[in-house]
Amino acid sequence: MKQFDALPVFNEKQQAIDDAVNQTRRALASLTDGWKDSASERGVYLPVGNQEWTAGFWTGELNLAYTLSGDPLFLDAVRRQIPSFLDRIVRRVDVDHHDMGFLYSPSCVAFFQETGDEMACQAALLAADNLVSRFQEKGQFIQAWGPMGQPENYRLIVDCLMNLPLLFWAYAQTGKARYQDVAARHLHTALSCVLRPDDSTYHTFYFDTMTGKPLYGRTAQGNRDDSAWARGQAWAVYGSAVAYRHMKDPLALDVFHRALAFFLNHLPASIIPYWDFDFSDGSGQPRDSSALAITICGMQEMAGQEPDGSLARELSQTSDRLLRILWKECAVTGVSVSNGQLLHGTYAKKSPWNTVTDRGVDECTSWGDYFYMEALRRSQGGWISCW
């Protein structure tokens, strides 16, 4: 991390926080009774229903705006949205996947921590139950997508490391060991599989349906099976950091440092990563600012957990410098530009080897907005994590 020592210190942090809170306040005018879509279109989020795996990030942004400003307007807006999260899990609307943490941690868990709201707690516990129900004993992992047990869907994905905190929280609330047991077993399986010898990460990893034997890694959103999808690498950094806080597993600490070193060592001169680490300056490919926001949050998290004091300080100082770059290069400072927070994100970019179509390319993304706001809040200190 010494290569970043020459970057300026983030002396403009309060300005960045004020701008971000004001941006959320302006966006709220059209999004009080709706949610940001997964990504903006030409810089603009139109209100959508509580849908896809991303709805929790707008509600989470509102929670963060409250903790950053103390303005009850934001807390009231969250309160209006919580019933939709309970309704969604009760009626099982688009919940046949593992993304319960993304949906319910920044929204319901955060609101429960702030207010003690019982509806938010109930919704989050039901979401945790749903996540546990996707655990595959053969292979010891939480199945990411699709009908349970289908060979074509018998896999985990690196993103799920950020869904596990919902299970750790549910265990702390209820004392039911099943939550922690499933989280710990999935964690061990994932950390043993997703990291390659060069410290890049697989996006998805398949298992044998009959024996549970680990088979091979593939990508769905990266440039190719053997490349390092930037956001997947970021999920590994942040997910392993949070796992270390909950489990104090030495494997999680090792994975964090290795995944982070790969991420930082492959950044372009501008610091803002391209959507896949196959690409760098001169490639003409789009960037993904959200990957840097996620990684900064992971560094901030581990700065509070790292047993080596000097390394903890280095993580804190470097993350602060990187956050300043993210603010300078990507932060939205006025609704005339966008009603989002963080420019230059990429939801999905088509390549000859992946399974996606172009979506949200060079746009704001709802999770990029959220993790940028979380990084600003973390930088103040004293934040109670919802993860």
C-alpha cells in the first residue's frame, strides 16, 4: 500500500459528506414511495418497486443519510419503506436466490439497530431463514441462484460473502445456532474455492450434485472465466473482512490481504478500476467505480480488526486517500448531472465469454451509491455496522 502514500489526504471530507446528504435529499423528492432501480439510465433513476436484489441499497442510503445528518426526514422515509420488505419476504416476491443480505442488511437490520423497530427485525429474520434454506449439505455452500439442486445452478458465487452477515446478525438476535453454523460452513467452503493461486477470484464456483466435490470456477459477469471481475474481487475483500470480525477465522484474514493486494496492484493510473482487471489504460473499456467503493469499505472494516497495529493504520490511511480519489473523480455534486451519488459504475458488460448483456454501463449503480455513502460514514468513526 506504500504506492498510495503520495496521494493527497482527504481534507475535504465534510464537503463530500454534505454534498452526498444533499444529493440524497434531492433524490428523495421522487423516490419516497419508490426505490432506485439497479442502475440509472443516462444518469437518472426513475422510481421502481421493491424488486431485484438491489432494493435494499436505496433504503440503506436513506439510513446512512440519517446517521450522517441527523435529519429525521430520512428516518421517516425508511419507516415508510419497511412494510414493503416484510411483504416481499412473506409473499416470496423474487427471493429465490441468496441475496437476502444485500436486500435486508442495509435496510431492515440498519433500521432495527437505529430504532428497535420490530417489523424490520421480523422481516430480516424471515430473510435469514430464506437464506439458510438454500444451504446445500453436499458441498457445504449456499446455492446462489435457481431451483435448488439443478446441476447448472449447483454453485456459489463470491458475492455471497456479503450475504453471510445477515446470518451472523440473526444468530446474535435469536441464539439459534443454525444461522451461525450455515454461515461458518459456507464461509469456509467459499474461502477455500474462490481465490486462485495468483490471488484473483472466481466469480462462481460449481460443485458435484452427487458428492459435493468442488469442480471448477466460471464467470457470469467477468470478461472471461479466468479473468478477475473487479466487483467480484471487491466482494472478496469486503466479505472476508466482515467474516473476520464475526468469526476471527485466520483464513478470512489471509484471503482479505491477498485479495486486497491483487485489487490494489492492478489499479490503473487513475485509480478507478475498469470493470474487469483484464483491462487497463488505453483499453477503451468502461470503469466500475462501485468496485472501488466496496473495497474501500472493506479496508475501513479491516482497519478496525487487523491485529497488526501498524498495518491497521496503513489500511485506514490508504482507504482515506482512495476515498478522496473516488470523491474527486466520480461523486455527483448536483441533480442536474444525476440523481445518483457515484458516476462511472458498470452493472454488467457483455463479452464473448460471459452470460450478460450490457446494462448500466458508465452509470450510477444503487450499490455504488450506497457503498460510497457507507465509506463516508465509516470515515467519521463510530458507525454501527449493519453487516
